[in-house]
Amino acid sequence: DAIALFSADSHVVEPGHCFTAYVEAKYKSRVPHYRQQDDGGEVLVVEDFPPLKAGALAPSGHRLGSPELATMTLEQVNRGAYDPRQRLLDQDRDGVIGEAIYPTVAMYVCASEDAGYRHACMWAYNRWLHDEFFTHAPDRLIGLGMTAVRSVEEALADVRKLKDMGFGGV
């Protein structure tokens, strides 16, 4: 008998446009983004962090630390990391019936001391996750939103808004 699996701790890897397309103009020049390297690979640039190799963000299907991860672009990693259609195919292959989806890149933003920037980036992530990812199969891709918790009142309002948008948690 096959066992139905549900992952309670899965992550997306936000594509470059997650932040640039969904953040308010005031923060657009500061948001996380990918940069092409001379070796053909990409790095993720996040304010106040050293560049992160794109291949290291989604190493599924590769040996951790393998040299090819250092020169990969985000498009060359497992597409299920950021493409909901591929993610559903990956779930089917692996016998997974659903996943609670957490961020990867947006977690780095949590370290910023600029609360306005954190809020803007987290809501860019929330809009991308809603518009382009979990709404493809909300019963199998359970989106978990983010809030900057700048105040109790705002955090409660964020939780209510995320619930109304169909998020499965915060």
C-alpha cells in the first residue's frame, strides 16, 4: 500500500521577479535579486549578506557541495523550486499529497533592521506566492505568508488579510 505523504516544511525559491515585480517603487533598488556571474552562474544578492550561489538555494537532485551548483543559474536548478506546475509533478512523482510552503529568499530579509523594507519585501513575497504559486493548487500547495510585525495591530491585520487571500498560515 502506498503511503500518502504531506510535507510540513517545504520551501520555494523565489524567482528574481518575485521582489522586483511585486514591491513598491520606493524599495525596488534594494530588493533581493539575481546577478549573472562571469562563470555563467548566478548569485542572489540580498542587502547586508554576501552573495549566495543560486544553485545552493535549490540543490535538490544534486550532491550538496558539488561543483556544478556553484555555476548554475536559478533556471538550471529543479524547476519545482519556483514553478508550481513542476512542483505538482514533483509531488506526484514522490507520492506527496501536499506541502506547507515557506520562503527561502524572503527569510534573509527578516534580518534587516529597516522595518519598512522588511514589510515591503514580505508583502512582495506574499503577493508573488499568492498570484503565481499556491493558487495553482491551494489544496496541495499551502502558502504560508509573512508579516514584518511592526506593531501588534498591523500584524493582526496582516494575518486577517492573508487568511482572506487563502493562505494556510503565517
